[in-house]
Amino acid sequence: MALHERLSLTQLVELHYEDIKGYIQRKAGSAVTASDIVQETWLRAARHSTKQPERPLAYLYRTAANLLLDKQRHDQTYIRHFGDCVLEEELECPLAPPDKAAGIRQELEILADALGDLPEKYRAVFLLSRCEGFTLREIATQLDINESTVEKQIAKGMQHCRARLLGTRSGIR
């Protein structure tokens, strides 16, 4: 009785793991796929409860090749039916990572405090410009002030906010 005939199928897979993997890798073109197929071959061998096949090593190679063929057919079917779909786990999360989100929240709090520090007229001009998107002329008309005054107040408001974000104080009050 030959050595291969005395070993269980799982022992044969373990003994010939690299050979079977190389065979499948050449057919599949992927080491990852080959590893997965050999693992599945081992599982099939472990569940094999009938008598030992006449040619156990050939049986294992054929099992691995059939598993690869099944996988390739499955992949082709998936692509044909769902190829244009994006899986949920493939989507990029639109939320910032927690550490970055905490930094953003902190900056927003600093900016809110900085806006609160601005004199009422400066704050109104700044918010109309930066939050509402009004033009200099629209702000000047709405607040009944000169356009150059609007421009100066926006610039001072920007300087104040920038200074607060950098941790310094501006002279605006």
C-alpha cells in the first residue's frame, strides 16, 4: 500500500498544500484565490466520509480545480448581474474620522466664539458675506453703509477669526 493511500485526504492536502496552491494559482492568476481554494479543498476533504478514492491526490487536484471553476462562474454571474452596483462596504464614508471630526468641532467652537467677540455691525456684515453669500453692494444697500466700509469690516472679521484660530488675539472690539 502506497503512502498516499494510507494518509487521510486532509493529511494529503496538508502534505501537498504548496503544490495544489501553485497549480490553482497558475490557473487563477491570484495567490489569494489559490489559498482560498486550497482551504475549501481541505474542508471538502474533511467532510469526505466515503471510502478513500482510488487516486486520492488526483481526487484533491480535481476537487480544487472544480472549486476554482465554481468560483469563476459565480464571479462572472455576479459581474453580469451586479457589475454596475457598488457594494455598501466599498463606499467611502463621507464622515471625517473621529480625531479629525473632534478637531473640526473645536475649530467651529473657536470660530463661534470669535464671531461672538465681533461688534454687532462687523458680525452682521461678516455673516451676510460669508454665510448668506451676499455681494458687497447687497450688504451695503441692506445695512445702508458704504461698500468700502463693508469690504473693510469683512477683512477685519476675517483677520479676527484667523487670529483666534491661530491662538492669538486681534485688536478688534
